[in-house]
Amino acid sequence: MRMHRRPHYGQRLLVKALSSSMSTGSKFLTRLKESYRKRTTLMGNFFLAMKSATVPAIRSFRLVTRKRRQDDVISQDRGDKSPTYIVGDTGSTSSIAKSGANPAHPECAGDAHEGLPEERPRDSLKRKASTTEDIQSKMLPPAKRAATENFSDLCREGSLDLKTPPVEIPSMEIPPMETPPVETPPVEIPPVEMPNFWSHGNNLSPEQLFILRSTGEAGMLDDDIIGMAQELLQHQFEGFDGLQPPAVLLVPGYCVLQNAVQIHYDEERVHWLTTCFKNDQILVADSINTRKLSPSIRQQIINMYGVVVDEPLKHLSFLNVDQQKNCYDCGVFATAFAYEFLADGGDPTAQFQHQEIRAHLLSCLKNGRITAFPKKVRK
């Protein structure tokens, strides 16, 4: 047998086998991570779709219920006496009505079901609802009720005539009275301060308060909270475009025409980030700064800045901003970056106090004004 004369031939074979196994294992782990990421994205989209379909249904149901209650209160206040007809039972009584038997007769009483009244109306399909006069007569004492019923019977039979002969009133001509004109001094109405819609947290629902006070995946800010923060910033600062709801950015027809600030939602990463257009340059502030934008964010930037900049993706500049330490504070950081872009002398690259910025955003939404987020003191 001829032996190999190369030195360390077995070690080389072992190294090759180990390298091939490691490459195969790394490919398997990469595929496993991609499948897990896709599954997470699908679950997130599913829950967002369920929420977007459930919340309008609940709101419309509440509005319809409130409207019905108001209509009932108005009808009771007017004292409507018009008779209404309701559909009655169509069970055992319908069979009795068809047969022509009288349920009040003693021979038919034995065949009637237990729990049913002895006297039922022949027309079981339509019953006249009780009016306000019937309810008031039932509340009278027995003696007064009997007297009232006798009085109404006499009036119905015609034995009691309550008609009174008409009285002729002579016509009198009253001369018109001339009243001198009275000059009333103008009344100065003091200016009334309109109440602040955002005060005392009236704009926050219990679900949004729960999100702002939670940690973990439950503390991820939704579109409504980001929309409220951007609306406050839009009222506070002038001269900037953008600050639109995230869903508007997906429409190709939307674009800005001047300096702008916008908070974007990344569907692929389930993440919030902020962009700003100043001095013919697009600045990107991302609290998870990977410097790689997903296809949805790229399309949003093209739709938004395609008019003010030619080829917006070539004019991007990633800032070295403060990075989040968890997986749910991206919306809070995006709001803080937007405020620093808008404020005079703001610094988006500042370091924030991570334990206080979420509580600060909650107090700002309650007070109806976004203020500077707490920062670390630079030594």
C-alpha cells in the first residue's frame, strides 16, 4: 500500500471537515433567524390589522348606543302619546287564535300552558303599547282609579255632556302705542379663553395610558400616540412641513416643499425613527442606528422628499444619536429627536436620561405641550 508522504495530512482533513460543518451550521442559523423574523413581522401585522378593525367597530358601537340613549331621553321628555305596536308572541297563543277558541273559557283554561295569563288578546301578532296616561292611571289609588274609569265610561257613552256653548267675544280695536326708541349702550364682551383640548389628559384613552406606563412589548407606542405628539409639535413650531400621520407617507402623492421633520414607522423592523430636511440634506436619527434602511422607509423618503431633492437616497446623512437600551422605547426617542430638530438650538445628538424620558412624554401629552426631554449633563 502506498502511504501519503505529506505531513499533517490528517489534521488538514479534520480542519476541512470542521470548516464545512461550521459553514453549514451558520447557514442553518441564518435561515432560522430569517424565519423567526418573518414570523414576528407577520404576527405584528396581524395584531395591527386586528386592532385597526376592532377599534373603529367599538367606537361606532359606542356612538350608536349613545345616540339611541339620547333619542330615548328626548322622546320621554316630549311625552309622546302616539300608540306604538310591537310584535307579540307567536307560540301557543297563535294556535289558539287560529282555532277560534277563547282562552278565557274554563274548558280552554286546562289546556293552556302554565305561566301564561288566562286572558290573552285575540290578535296575538299586534299589541298596543301602554301610553303615558295608562301608566299614570295605574299609579293612582284604587278609589281614584275607579272614579276616573267611571267618568271616562260616561264620557264615552255620551250620557255626560261636557260641551259648553261658545261665548262670543266682541272685537275691540286697540290703538297702537308709540314707544320712543331707547338707545342701548354697546356692551363690551370680555374675551373668553377657549379651554385647552389637551389639558388634564382628556385626549388619552385608558389603553394609551396603559401603553405609556408599561414596559416590554406592551410599551411599544402606537400610531395614535405618535400622531398626538406630532400634532402638538405642529401647533408649537411654525416654518416646518411634515409631522403627518405615518399612514400618509405610504401614499405616493404626498410630498414636502420646505424644511420638514417627520417620524416614520418601519414595518420590517417594527420600529420608529425620525428624519429631517435642512440645507438640502436629509438627516436620519435612528435610536437603533444600523445605517441600513428597509425598503418601506426608502419608499417613504422618496415619496416625501422627491420634490425638494433629486434622488433623496443619495443625500442621506446618518447622525450619531443616543441609542436605546431596550426594544420598546424607539417611539419615545423618535419624539425626542423630532423636538430637538424643531427647537431653536436643539441638539438631536444629545444624550438623554433613559429612565425619565417615557414619564416626561406622558406628562407632555397630558399638559398639551411638548417640552425638552431630560438630558445627561456633559462633563
